[in-house]
Amino acid sequence: MTVTTDKEGHVQDHICLEPKTIKIARDWKKNIGDGPKDGYLAKGFMKFAFLGRTNSKTYTIFQCKPQRVTEAQNRINLIAELRLLALGQYFAESFALRLAVHEVDASTSIRWNFQDAFIGDVSSGMLPCPDIGEEDLQSLSFPTFLAAPLITTTGLYTERKFSGSDATGNNLDEVGRIVDAYAHHVLVDSQGSYLLTDLQVNFLYRCESETGFWDGGREHIKTWQKEHKCQSICRKLGLKDAIIDLERQDVTPVLQERTRPLRLGFSPVKTGREEIP
């Protein structure tokens, strides 16, 4: 399964019924620790990440931790994350358009690891669940997995967290201000429907709490809007006074039912009868 977004931000699912083969790292569970080793890559609060390969590409494979979710919950959450990647990239592209419209020269560009990402469902080859006391030899804990292209890094690569899942990012350097403005842009561009936060780990909040276990819903969006402090980039992009009145939105319209484009926050500037592109 793959997903795409159209020009209005609608997320569309695409199901492929043709069987394909992917190789999953063997015995990666023996190497779970603080760093990558022999197929194991990383772990978070809810998920494990490990290596997978097709004939032409190396992937990071994601699955929820079996002690935290059921098989059905694993599938629901991973599909939600794939859709999050699609929306994150959609808003990254509309943010780049806003930068261009307002002639803001930014050295930092935002791109989500979305291209070639997909949801896979195993049809054969899974090992049985181990009994109590037996060694877990399964490469996959559930039939459903999320695959995203492996991002290769150098020894100088360092991860950085620009905001927390419950904490607004108010960064002081240029890169941080760009990321903060991007988060503000998403809220404005979606007319209050979405907010991306915990940027680096990448969470998404939706007003009606529909996008996954991490979704804090409307209350988290309200808190973020109160705590966010617009800086130079927000002002240059016309975001400083773009306040979304969440109190007046009794129910946020479902994105798939929208009839108007999401990208309303940076329409061309009008001067008299002439329109400046």
C-alpha cells in the first residue's frame, strides 16, 4: 500500500495486489540496544526500526513493539504514520511555496522521508510466535510493517529535536526558526485542522484525534498556539497575525471532504486591480 496527496491535500490510498519480495534482517532482536548493530537500527517508545532490502533499495522497517499493541493496532498506527509522511511532505512543499511567494531566502529546506515509502503485508514466510521461555526468532512480530528508504548518514551526523510532543519549539537559530515557522505554517495552511510538532521525531495532531496513538487533538493545538512565539521568519511569511480561532470550530471538517484547497494562507498579493504572482 502506498499513499499520495492531491493538490488540495487529500490523502489517497493505493493498494498493490502484485506480490513482491523483501528481505528482513535476521536475528536483529538479539542486538536491541543503544545503537545500530547487525540489522537492528533503533527503538522508540512505541516502535522498533530494523533493516530490510529489496533488489534495488535498502529500507528501514518499522513495527510497533508487540508488548504495547495488538496486531490490529500495529496496522492502524503504521498506516496512520504513512499518511502522516504524505501530509508532512505536502505541507513541506506548500511551505516552500510560501517562502518563494514572500521572497524569503532560507538556507534550510524541509523534506520528509516519504518517497518510495510503503506499507507491506506479509503473505508467507513468517515464523510462529515463540512460546513462553522460547527464544524469539521472528524477524517480524506482525504481518504488517512500514518501510521507508534508509537514510544514510556520515560520522558528523547528529540528530536534533526542535520541539517536544508536548512542548512548543521556540528556537533562536536560523534553522530552528525555519522549523518553528513550518509548524506555524501547517496550522494556518490547514485552517486549524493539523499541527505538526515534536519535529525530528515527527508527530501530527489533528483536532478530532484521528491520526494515531500520538494524537493529542484540539487541546494540544490550542496549547501550542498559545505558547508559540512568532519570530523573524513567521513575520516575513505573514504568519504573525494569522491566528486560527479554534474555539469557533465546533467540528473540524474531515480532510477528505474538503472542497477548497488547503493552501489559503499565502494567496497572491493584490494591489488595486493588478494581481502580483
